[in-house]
Amino acid sequence: MSPLLEALLLLHARVNTWLQQQVWPLLGLNKQVMAFGFFRGIYDTVLLVLLGTGLVVGSSMYMNGQYDLPRDIQATAVQWAPVADSIARSVDIPREVPLVLWFKENSMLAVNPANCTGIMGAYDLVRSGAHPCFTPGPIADLEIHAQLRIGAEEFKKRCPEITYFTQDSATIKKCYFAYNAGMGAARRLDADDSAYVMNLYDAAHTNMIYSDIELGTVEMKTLGAWPAHLAFQSLITGQLDVEGRPFALTLLYISLQFYDLTSSFFADLMGGMGGSEVSMNFPAYRALPDGDCLGEAHVIGRPSLRPRFNPVSESPLLTQDIHGCSYGLPGLDISSSNSTAVLQAPIAGELTTYTDQWYNSTIRIENDEWIVWLLHARTFFIAEGNVKQGQAVGVMGAVGIATGPHVHYTVFDKMNDTFVDPRPFLP
């Protein structure tokens, strides 16, 4: 490419950025942000009307004690919900499932039984020799993580059609039945007749008879998988503390799922949201790390590949300047006044998602010149594949090591082989 053409491309990119970030907002012509705000305003209004007119009566059975979980189990579930959610997302099953399986198998007690039953579906694996029995006695944190993953993977294996976004009750109940009784039984029989799935769901499913190789035929006294699923669904949604319950958790959970999906649809329909409503307000003096943690970014390259969008699409706020050198991912923490702000791709490229060794949900995007990382998202819109610059890729969250909803944003320069300060790449 000739130097003249490179200069023209760079000039074009800078003029386009100036128009998008300065001229159109000044004239009030940022159509993408306006349209997205319009649709979200309609949605918020509808939700407010639903709450105001009392259409939350159906959620009362969640909170009237019928599906009440003991306080110690509530506390344990809240503690492990972020890890369980990361595992569920990576395996592609509903976020509540790992905790439900753990509850069903050992009632959320951090103790390994002596006979290897009650360990997240590991009974069959132990009997077949595919997995060793966990040491009887207190469970270490690493063992809890391993057990949650064993149950999640076995659940997905026995019910491959389910996904992280599945909300259909019949499908979820059938999957719990397949996990407990096998895929053949789930195809032939009705999950509503299973004590493992339905016990204590309502008056018609109380003290149901359950048959098990180890237990024999017994009368069940604990929650079945489906009512346990509903209880954990409410618990996880509200990040419930042990002192009280938020109001209308059922409807709020549905609203979060609806918001996640519709945000993705509208943002993708309008090609992403490139504006920001407030400045990042960097400090006048920045104490950047010394040494080899950060380097200089290259200037000559393809402007279309360069990071240009703030990963937080709405009201981005700087909450922590450069950090992360100690664990090899230096970057900024960016939050928003909206704790469920949509995350957008700062660059075009190949997107992958995973959970790192610290249980941080991670979005990674790479093109020929740059790599960016976005950590802690609570929802992914795209599992993998090519994304456009500005395309919605998830919802800001606090999954992993995080004290509140934000995104840890890291930029790596492939041309100079170094991490770089993200600030020059932010609008």
C-alpha cells in the first residue's frame, strides 16, 4: 500500500470518528443511540405498567414458602452462583442447573458422602471407573468447582438440545428427568410423573414415591428438580441476601432474559451503538505501570482494524485506571450508570468466549493487528465467530473476581507485540 493511500485512509477514519463522536451528537442526530433508547424506553414502560397493575400474582408461589430454601443453602447458593453461572454458560445449559443438581444430590452440604452417591452425577462415572470417588468428608473449594462442572457436562450430554437461554418448562423438566433416569426413560415417560423432577411442586406432587438403586423405594420429602430450579432462579436473579427477598423476582428474571435477547436484536439491527453519553473523566495525573507491562502502539496500519469504540455502550464511567500487570492482562475498569449496559465490540474480528482460571467470564476479539479482552460479562450474545465493530456482544456484569458490574478492558498490539494503554482508543 502506498504512503499516500495510507494517509488518505487514516484521514478518512479520523474524519469519520470526528463526525460520529462530535458532530452528530452535537446536532442530536445519533440515530442509533436514539433508536435504541426509544425501544428500551418502551420496554421499561411496559415493565413498570405490569408491576403497577399487579401482574405479579403468579410469582407469589415462589415467595410464599412453598419453594423456600433453608437459609444456609441460600447463603451457599449465592456464594457459588457466579461460578455455577460461568460453568453453565461454557457448557450451554441454563444458569440454575449446576446448583440444582448439587442441591438434589447432596442438599448443598459441603461434605462428600462415604459411598460416592450424591456427587453431581458422578455415581455412574465412579462405578464405571471413569472418575475416582471424591474423598469422604469436607469438600474443598476446588472439589466443589469440579463437582459443579461434572454435573453440568453430564446434564448437557443427556440433554443436548437444551441451551443457556432455554426457558421452556417442559424442555427443562424433561432434561432433569433424562439426567436422573436416562435419555431412554425421558423419551418414553412423562417427567411430570417423576418424583425426582416434580416433588413438592404443588398439592398434586407431594411426597411422591421415588425408586433408586441405592435408596430403594422411598417417599420423597425434598424439593424436586423443577421446583428447586424455580427457587434457584429467583435466588440467583436477585442475588438474594439471607435477610430478605426482593419483590417480584420471577417477573424481574423474565425481564432480564427478555432484555438480554432484545438488546442483542436491536443493537445488531442498527449496527451497534458508537456513542457515549458522558466522558470517561481520566485523572489529570495517571500513575501508569513501569517496566515491560505496557508498550507503544503502532500508528501505521489499517484504520478499519483499529479499536475505536468504548466497550460499554451506555454512559461509560472509569472506575479504575491501568491495573492487571501482575496477572498478565493490564487494562482499565469501565462501568456504567446502567448496571445492565450492553457491551459492544471495540474492533471487528474473530470473537471467542471462555471462563479464565479466575472464573472471569471473558470475551476475546482478534483481528490482523489487535486483540481486545472484555472481562466479567454476565451474558454473551455471541458464542464465537466474526463480529463487526460496534456490534453488541454481551451485557456488562460482575462474573468472576469483581465487586460490581463493570468490564475490564485490555488492548494488545500484535504489530508491536505488546499490551498498550487503552485510553487513546476510547472516544
